[in-house]
Amino acid sequence: MQSYILIIGACGQIGTELTYALRAKYGPERVIASDIREGNEDLMESGPFEILDATDYDALEEVVAYYEISEVYLMAAMLSATAEKFPERAWDLNMNSLFNVLNLGKEKKIEKIFWPSSIAVFGPNTPKERTPQSTVMEPSTVYGISKQSGERWCDYYHHKYGVDVRSVRYPGLISWKTMPGGGTTDYAVEIYHRALSQRAYNCFLGENTKLPMMFMNDAIRATMELMDSDAEKIKVRSSYNLAAMDFTPSEIAESIRTHLPDFTISYEPDFRQAIADSWPNSIDDSRARQDWGWRAAFDLERTTGEMLGHLSPRTNEHTE
Ligand code: SER
């Protein structure tokens, strides 16, 4: 039997690229994109699309039944910076959408679930360097609290009800197709756009703020490899640590200067500095490597080459 896939939050930074990648692999008709609002034209025209509020269980159930969905990727969430401004809305979206999807799994209406967690599950008391898979987790942000709770629920639904839910803790994600929105690591995308359009960037994090990061191609591949793995290999049912690179704003600026020598960076930390300070500097992803063979391919140098290479023709068309 061929399976149909539903992506919730398909118009977001990760959802867009995941939709393209899954459509390339399984065929456009087998991958149903959905979001609370319409996305860019390319995405909308690349296959079936549904407007869907993931916190509405009945609406979700209807889409799942109509398309005979067996696999759901729940990419809708309110990210760390926005969630600090709207704590209850963030909790409502991040948790209720997860419960809805987990309950579809519990009721055997779908077979497999992907739900992303984040480095935000860690907090100020977590060891900062090469943060282990299992360690102190006392998140101090609204977003981190929702992701940590989500992890516990995933683990619970797997062990208690046999739900096949799989998850990774994404680091900050760097991509050129779709902008991120409302996150603390968003600076690492904005900086490339500004470097090309203005040759200058005013960073909202301090120059020595080191954070774990990953290029989107690695993130999509990790997601697909995890979902393709045999269920017995997936020993961690909360969420896997995932790593690729880690750098500070001053290091990414240096890497940009190897291509654009006149690029300058200034620093004006805002409320997002405290969020970044509570997160790890680097991540130990040995469990993911061991259990399902994970290995990142993009370092900072390669990421900078990809970002500037893909964004520069666009900047020439329309300057920000
Ligand atoms: N990139 C996210 C954020 O900054 C972390 O998961 O909120």
C-alpha cells in the first residue's frame, strides 16, 4: 500500500523545503501540504494544499480521512522570540497541535509522526559544551518549556500507546528558500541577506554568543533519514540531539568576509540575548550517529558558499 503524507506548517522555513523534498521523493500527489495560511506561489503550485489549523482536531481528522494520510510531519510552532511575547498562545499552538497529532496516532488513524524539538529544551543549568543527549533540562523560555513538555509526551505516547513518533532537536537552521520567523537563531539567515544587499549587519546578539547551527539540507536529510529508519533502531522516543556546526556572530561575519571583504557587522543585543545565553554552545549528537547513522555534511564555510551563491542573483533583482 502506498502511503499519503501530510505536512502541517508547510509554508514555514522547514516546512517549505520538507514539502519539496518529500514531493521529489514520493511524487507531488502523495504529499499534502497544509498551513494556516497560503504560502509562496512555487509551493502552492507544486502539489495539493489545504488550509488547516492544527489546533482544530476535527478539521485535522477530516483532512487525514479525506486523503487517507498515514504519515504526519507537524512543523507548525511559535518560535522562541515570538513565544516570549505571547506565552499562552505559544503554549496553545505548540502543545495542542502535538496532542491532536499524537491522538490520531493513538487512535490508529495514522501510522507515523515526525515532530521537531529544539536545542531550546536545554536551559542555563545544562552543560554548555557538547551538551549530552541526557542531561539537566531546565528550559527558561516559553518555547523551550513547550518543546520539553512535547518531548515527554512523545515518549509517553510511544511507550504507553505504541505511537510511532520520531523527533530531533534541531539547532538553529540556516536556509535561503524561506525566511525563518520569530526565532533567536534567525540572525544567522538575516546576516547573509544584509551582507548582499547592504554590506552591513546590525546583530541582535553579542559578538561572542556561540550557538549550535545547521544548514537546511542537513536538517531535511536528517528528518528523512530518521523517518526512513527501521522502528527498532529508534531507541530515543523523546528527541535526538543533532549537530553540524557551532559559531558566534563574529565568526559567521568572518566567514562572509572571505567572499565579501567589505562586509561589516555591529552588535546591539536585545531581549533575544538572554534566550541565546540560556542555550548550549555545542551539541553531542553521538546517539543519533550510533542509532540511525546520522552525520552532518555542511560546515560553516560550505554553508556560507551556498547561502551567498543562492541569494546573490536574487539580491541583484530586488534589493531589500
Ligand atoms: N531556531 C529556533 C529559535 O531560535 C530554535 O529552535 O527559536
